[in-house]
Amino acid sequence: MPRRIGYARAAVGEMSLAAQIEALQEAGCEEVITDDGYQLNLNRPGLRTCLEKVALGDTLLVLRLCRIGCSISELISLMLTLKERGVHFRSLQDGAINTAAVSGQQIFNIFACLASFERTMAEEKTNIGLKVARARGRLGGRKPLPSNHPKITLARQMSRDHSKSISEICSTLKISRATYYRYLSLDGAKGFK
């Protein structure tokens, strides 16, 4: 038989857990799982427990959307996870958000479009910022190491020694093969295969 499971989260200076729990119980939740504290991602112990408990046909209820997600992309991610598992979602104070109803599914689709728009806008802003920085002569990334840096010197010595393979050298120095070859090319030294 499908169940209603509630999720509540309170942050410092915000709505208390007691008020949320009471509202969720009045809405018919058999169990209310909580998180206390302000955490910005979906990796909260109470939410993990809640997601483990809900099953096909169950409904996950929250008082408001902001109690379960801090951004549209988080909400969309969570909704997609629930949808894949056949779990409905309902927000008590955001009346149109009820994925068991067709209108709630449409609202969810609008959220998904907004999340996509938000990602696209962020990418555009990043690309514009990079172009502006390049136009001003700024380059991203780490500053290159000087050719006499101890790690580069050690890579060269190990390469000349021939007692270790390239993989072993890279593992010892915690560098990639590409970095190893770049280190060797700084003074024209040659590695081995």
C-alpha cells in the first residue's frame, strides 16, 4: 500500500522542525524524517534515509520546496530520481507541485526548462568572462613550473636511470604521462618507452 513519507529540514534562524513535522503529520505522513542544520547539497543524512525508504507508489511530502533543495538544478535532480523510482512528490505550500497530478507534472517540466536555461546562462557568462580575461592578457590555469623545479629534476634523473618504467615514475611522482613528457621536453631531455 502506498505510503506518505515527510521530509523536514530547519536551518538556524528559520522555521522550526516542530512546525514542519506537525504540518506533514496533518497531511497524512506516516513518518517524518528530518535534517537539522544548513546543508547546501542533497547529501544530507536524513534525506538519504528518506530516499532509501520511499518506494514505488509512495509520496514524498515537504512543507515547502526550499526545505528539500537549495537550487532549481538540485530540485530537478531529485525529482528525476523520484520519477525513475515511481515515487510521487508533493509540496504542501507550493500547491501546484504534486507530481501525482498532471498539472504538477507540467509544473515540474517548467522547472526542468528553467534549470536548463539557468545552466545555459551560467555557461555563457563563464565563456564571456574567459574572453574578456584573455583580451586583457590574462590566461587561466596554473603558472608553469621553472625547469629547475625539484620535481622536474627528479623526473629527469629517474628517466636517465632506466631502473623504473614510465608508469612507475609517474606513480612515484604523482603525475600523468603527459606531465612526465612535458617535464622532459623542457630542456630537450628524452624519456624512454
